[in-house]
Amino acid sequence: MKKAYKTEIDLTPHQAEKVNQTIGVCRYVYNLYLKTNLEIYEKEKKFMSGFNFSKWLNNVYTKENDLWIKKVSSKAVKQAIMNGDKAFRNFFDGKAKFPRYKKKKNQDVKAYFPKNNKTDWTVERHRIKIPTLGWIKL
């Protein structure tokens, strides 16, 4: 059974900066995936899968251009790519409209924080431990 917690958290300035970086990188990678696929489609009439884009991003793009993508969790970046891939698949299956770019003002970007082990996320009475952020007060 899965558990869900909905709570408001009180972040320190350092933690808020880390969260904002993660959300910004996720939005940037999602938009880069859309832009790259549109360019490929115009040239070759094909689309790049999320898996192939992830390999290209890690092995080619970040070595030449945006090194700051590597400063956030790789799982958050991977999930942003998979969200873009799912948006394209839903479009081609006729379940959704063509994917749109994420905008900073809309704040509709999803960001994921990793959970590798059962002990990564610890919930106590008035605080939560998130792996990349540390202990957060509720």
C-alpha cells in the first residue's frame, strides 16, 4: 500500500534555492526535449524517444553546453524527460493535445526527489527528511 502525505513545509534559504534549482532544471530539460524533437521531426519526420534523449543529454549536450544540469538530482532530470516522452505518446495516441512548453509563471512543473532506500524519506512528528534537502520543518 502506498502512503501519501500532504503538508506545508518551512524551507531554509539553502533548501529553497535547491528546490528552485531542481524545478528550473526540470522545466528546462522538458522544454529542451520538446524543442529537440520538433527540430528532428522537421528534418527527418521522426521523433527521439525519452531513453535516446537521455543518453544524448548526458553524453553529448551537457559536456558541450549546460553543465549546470548536472547540479541537481539525475532522477529529477530523468523524470522530466519521461514526462515529455509521455506527453508525446499521449499526443500520438490521440489522448491529448500537442505538448506545450512549460512556463516559469505557471508553476506547473513537476519535480521529483529521489528515494533509493526505505530510509531515504523519514517522517517524524514535526519534520521530514528528504535525501537531497535534509531535514525540513513542518
